Amino acid sequence: GAVVSQHPSWVICKSGTSVKIECRSLDFQATTMFWYRQFPKQSLMLMATSNEGSKATYEQGVEKDKFLINHASLTLSTLTVTSAHPEDSSFYICSASTSGSPDSYEQYFGPGTRLTVT
Amino acid sequence: GQNIDQPTEMTATEGAIVQINCTYQTSGFNGLFWYQQHAGEAPTFLSYNVLDGLEEKGRFSSFLSRSKGYSYLLLKELQMKDSASYLCAAMDSNYQLIWGAGTKLIIKP
């Protein structure tokens, strides 16, 4: 089956620093990757959708200058949390699909990255 | 607005059957998904329904009624490993997934 990896699986950083999270599709080419944030006991919140080679589309309320997304290849997308603050502490999950159409509707999720900002 | 409703928590007994309901309101509709999420892990795909009716896949079945904006996930022969959160998500006309808050299922021996 389709496998998506994320790195790191957990990270602790100091307030004001930046953190980069990588999302890779290991055995398929992902034309579309999604970044989610999930707070404890809450649902997944879509942050942005990125297509390879183009700028990410951010959801309302998500600061694009704070959460930098790069989807440079069909197998790699990165999320950089710039100038992280304690309120950015959350579980960040990426997912990938082979196309943006319902013909390939299934999203394959990475294992998630737990970010703690102190 | 767009909305997904599902119960916050349910409890069931090992070996029994449980039905987790989900109602949705979306701008357009391109299918209903169920995902399983164990604590601290990412969701894993369980099922996708776009036509009315019941889809059976082993111990898990999923039902959809488009006219009622309603779906349920049926879990049979419950096992302790089925203890997890079950997320309902509807795909709207823009192919965006609208997620429910999840139903935490607790299985007791």
C-alpha cells in the first residue's frame, strides 16, 4: 500500500525558533499533499493544500508567512513553523493523494509530528 | 455552513456490535469517509461511500444515505484493538474533506 513518512516524529523547540517538518510519499508520486493540525481531543484541521511545483493554498485563518509550505517534488513536501510559540504546540499530520480529483480520493496519512514549543 | 456531527464517545463490550452514526451538511457532496485513529497516531482509511447503501469490508461496514445526510460505521465482533477514535469526513464540491471531531470508542472486556 501507499506509505507516507514524516520526520521528525516529535520535536521540542524553544519559543522563537523555527522548525521544519518533512513529509514524504515513499512508494508513489503525490501530486497533492495536505497539512493538518490536530489539538488534543479535537478533529483534524486542514491548514493548507499543496500541489507539486505551485504555491500552497492556505485555509482561512492560517498565516502563510508563519507556516511555510514547500512542495518541491512529487515525493516531498515540507512545513516550516517559523518563530514558533507555545500555542503552536500541536500534532501536525500530512497526507498525500495521487490527484486532486475524487478518482483518487483516498488520502494516505503520515504518522504525524508532535511539536512542543517551550 | 458545513458541519459534521458524530457522538463524542461510545462504550461497547468485546465481541459485541457497535454502530457509530454521522450526519453531515456540506456544500455539494463527493463522498463520505471513515478513518480510524489510535491515540497519538495518524488516521488510517477505513471506508469510502459515495452511493447510497451498505459497503461491507470484513468486520467493518459503512452505510450512506445521501438524501438524509447520514452515514454510520458498523463494527462487528469487537476486539480490544478496536479501541480508537473514529473520524467521519465528508468531501464537499471542492473535493475538500470536512472532518468530524471523532467518536472515541472504548471497548470493555
